[in-house]
Amino acid sequence: MVRGERRDTGRNACATATGLRPRLDPADDLDVVRVRPARPRASLAVRRRRTLLAMMGLALALLALPLGGSGGASHTTGSAPAANGHPGTYVVRAGDTLWTIAERVDPTGDPRPLVSQLAAQLGTYSVVPGEQLTLP
């Protein structure tokens, strides 16, 4: 031993004294990588079912978007009840007929029953601009 040299008294003292490389803990070794065993891959049928389920969920969400949380019962901005502010009345405009009024009031439904009700209420199928109709 050389004068002034510190003596290693730890567990690697023997390896240092013999000139061998000291043994390290596996936790200290940077080359060791712990890898989880691979999960078995799902079968093709399972993957297809999962994809189909995801697509159906997406389609359902896209179909629900036009309703916008209103339940589908609200009137659009250009509809007759929304334009007047009074859902029970309608003021006839120039060029209106009972048929066009019925289509404005319920754009998705069949206008024939409403046209019949309005005609029975008025006693005629003709309307005059400025005339106020009570909608059933």
C-alpha cells in the first residue's frame, strides 16, 4: 500500500485489491431494463367487434348533435311561431297561402291536417295579407 492511499473497507474491497472490477447491485446497473411480459393480442373477431361498437357510438353521437339538447321540439329561427313571438297566432304575409303557412308552422310534418283546420276556422281557403290567424 502506498503512503496516503485510503484503504477500501467496503464490500468491494476484495475486488479492488485483486484488480478485478467491483460487482454492482442489479439496481445500480443501468443496462438492466425490466420488461413486462407482452399481453396476448386480441383476436381479429374481438378487434372487429370493438371497432364496430366504437363506430356505432360515434354515429349515435353524430345523430344526436342536430337536436342540440332541445329535444327536437323547438322552432327554428325562421319558423312562423318563432318569428311572431306568439306561438298561437300568425300574421299573413303577401304571397302566403294556407299551404305555405302550414309548411312554415310545421316544416317536418304533413301540412294537410293543418290546412284543413285553418280552412274550417276561416270558412275559406283564401287568406288576405295582414290577416291574423289563430294556430291550433
